[in-house]
Amino acid sequence: MAVVTTNPVERVRTRVGDALFLKVAGPDGHAARDRIHLTPGPRWFAPGSPIRRVHADSAMFVGGLRALLLQSLHPLAMAGVAGHSGYRGDPWGRLARTSTFLAYTTFATADDAQEMVDRVRAVHERVRGKTPDGRPYRASDPHLLTWVHVAEADSFLAAHQHYGERRLSAVEADEYVAQSARVARALGAEVVPETVAELADCLESYRGELEPTPEALDAARFLLREPPLPWPVRAPYRLLGAGSVALLPAWARQELDVETWFTRVVGRPAGDVAVRAVRWGMGTAESRGRRR
């Protein structure tokens, strides 16, 4: 049951937070949230653990956008997204599916987390095809799964360390990488980094496979310049986008051609403002699980 308040500022905050939550989690977000946080049973990760702190923080908005931009540079991964995900036709649906997967594997019971992983693996088995230049791909390829994972882990961690409310120590950051590796292996990745140093090395090892294909450039343009949002919301979203671009490696910004004077000069402060605004409205994933 929702908490009723007579404080006008709190009412506005609740409305804003609920609207953001449903946009990200989808129309069934409230029911999924209750199942995730209220179902008793053991979890993969303990309360207060690094992965729960990172994935609960509003900095994930920046990290998620950075991850999508970075992932797009792998031509096989981008071909799978362009051909099967419906990111242009149903971007909010794709976002809801991704956020639901992260929520289940991070916060839900072990049984529910495994069930979600099994469902995603079944989808991956059906996602296969060829790039425009004829190279075959399949979403269940362990090497490709590792790329998707390291792009996400690197992005989520970078966003948290720059914009997170309670940033991780060096030891906790290593623990975050090791905990996220558990999910990657459950999905079928085989060689997965376990420390921050290994994560950086693994990301660098993919550099020779990356390229700014037309599909990648189209995705970056869509995400940063043509977001499926009403015009009044695009200005705040621009701050979020600037914060995401500012955290990309310099080589990725150059290849995607996404750096502007705005992202270069005020990108990180803009990202901080955007994350603080989202945090004001939404709180954390775990506090939302208690806000009924």
C-alpha cells in the first residue's frame, strides 16, 4: 500500500519518482518490485554488498546509457541489437526488460534470479544472424556475452564512482566486479574478469574488434539526439547524456563522434546534477522496495 503524505513537496517527489520508476520498470513495475523485494528466501547477494549498492543507486541511469554506447561499438553485438531488440520501435520496452533483469539478479530470491537468467538464455539461443557485411553472430556466444558484460560492469562502476551517493573503496570495487561476474557466468560467459584491473585489461583486449559501424553511429544518435521523450523532458535528459558521454573512454567518444563542447566542458557536472535530480525523485532501489 502506498504511503500517503500531506507534505506538498513530498507529494511532488512521490509523483515524479513513480513516473520515472514506471518509465524504467514498465507498467508491471510495481508488481515486479513487490515480488523482488518482498518474497522471502536466500539471495545471490547480501544486503549492503557492493553489487546491491551500485545497482540501487540512481547513477545507474548514467551507467546504463554509457554501457549502451560502449556496447554498440562491437559490430556483432550491435547487429544483434539492431536486428532483434526493437530498440527504435520499442525503446522503453527494451529498457524495462533490461532493468527488470538487473533487479531480479541483484535483489530477488536465488530461485527467481535463476529463473530470470534461464529466460534470458532461452532468448539468446534464438538471437542469431549475420552482420550487413556477412559475419555470423549469435547472442549466446560466450565471447560476445563477455563483451556485453564488461561494457556494463565498467560503465556501472564508472558511473557509481563518479556520481554514486556512497562510492566504493578499492576493495569494494573489486568485490563488485567479482559479484557481477557471477551473473555473467550464469548467462553463459566463460572468461570473466574478477577485479577492477582484470576488467580494464579485458575491455582493452576487445579494442581490435570494435568499430563505429553505421548501426553504432545510428544508435548513438538515437540515444543522445533523438530520445523518445517529450520536448520538456529532453533538456534534463541532455544532462544525463552529457554525463554518460563524459565518462566514456576518449577513444570511444572519438569513434562514436559524440563529444561536443557541452560534454567536454560541463559533461561531468551535468551528469552529477541529473543523477541528484533522479535520486531526489526515486531514492534507491532498496528504499523503493520498502516504499509501499
